[in-house]
Amino acid sequence: MRVPNQKPEQQREQLLREIGQLARRALFGSISETYRTCGTPGCGCHRDGPKHGPHLYVSYRGDQGKTTGYYVAKAIQAEVRANIQAWGQLQDRLRQHS
């Protein structure tokens, strides 16, 4: 974030600090939420009732170019969302730097 009346060297140092902070927590991937039916045959999710969820997953392109992903436990969902957002902010800052 640029501050008015800052010298170019100060702006560059600030940008590099932001890049460093974002890089420490950035998480690459995209988030998807799914709703599922359970294994209990009598559960309402198998009929007209609501499905179970949301279940959060992170998807990304793996080493071989195939899309892969993983389940995100409820306890860390907010942190994972923030870290994926940090990845986008990091990309923005890196474009400013170049």
C-alpha cells in the first residue's frame, strides 16, 4: 500500500515488507464448498431434506499438471480462507514490484 509523499526508496521498502509478510502465510489454491448425503439411509439428506455441509476443499494444480486437492477441517477454515486471499494479494504486490 503506497503512502502519499513517500520517497521511491521508502515505497519500495514498504512493498518488499508487505511481500515478505504475505509470502509467509500465502496458500496457493482455490476454495470450493460441497454439500453431501451421509451414510445413514433414514436421514433426511437422502430425501427432500438439506444435505450436510458445507464441506470446504482446496483445489490446486499438482506437480504433474493434474488438479488435486484436500479437505479443510472446520477448525482451520477461516485461516485457510485468509491465507488463500493472501496468495492473491501477494500476486498483486509482486506485479507492482516488477
